[in-house]
Amino acid sequence: MSQDPTKIIDNKLVILCRLEPGCLGPDGIEHIETFCVMAQKALVTHESDVCHWLLEPRFNKSLEEFQYGLKGKLLTKEQAKKYLLLAHREWGNFEEKFEDKLTQLINLYIARKH
């Protein structure tokens, strides 16, 4: 289910987030792929004027948790921060909003699976 953060999506920052199966509890390995599909759909409107979110399971810990792309090229985290500043977004606030949204989605998913 590997996704490409360098694909061009409306000239927006593409953020690939790899999620650990354990974020869904001890049986997370059984649910992480379904959760990533569901959560990615739920994130379509999250900061959609500046970025597009891609989510996938993080089965390989040698891969970075986050990857960033823009106009077909990989960006470093520092380059992604600069892009967001140009879009009048402060990195810490942007990151916090994403983490809050992801936590809500995880909690909702866990509540529904029981």
C-alpha cells in the first residue's frame, strides 16, 4: 500500500504519514490498513488549501514517519516548514492540529471496533 509523496496534487504540499499499528491498540496490526484508508478520507478537508494527506501503515521502521513532497519532488522537513510559512501557517500549530485530528480519528475507530 506504499504511496508516493512526490505525486503532484494541485501544487499542494503532499504529506505522507506512516502510522504504527500499535496506535490502534494490541490488535492494531489487524486494523491499521483499514484505518489508514478511512482516516485518509477523513483528512481530505483538513488544511486542504495548502496540503494533501496520505496515510499508510508503518511496517518498516527504517522508513521515516513523515515524508513531504511538492511538485514531484521530495522535500526535507525544513523545506516543508518554509512552504507552510509562505502559506501563513506556523509549523507547531499545523502539526498540533494534525495530531489532534488524528487522535480523534483513532479514538473514533477504536470505539467503533468494540
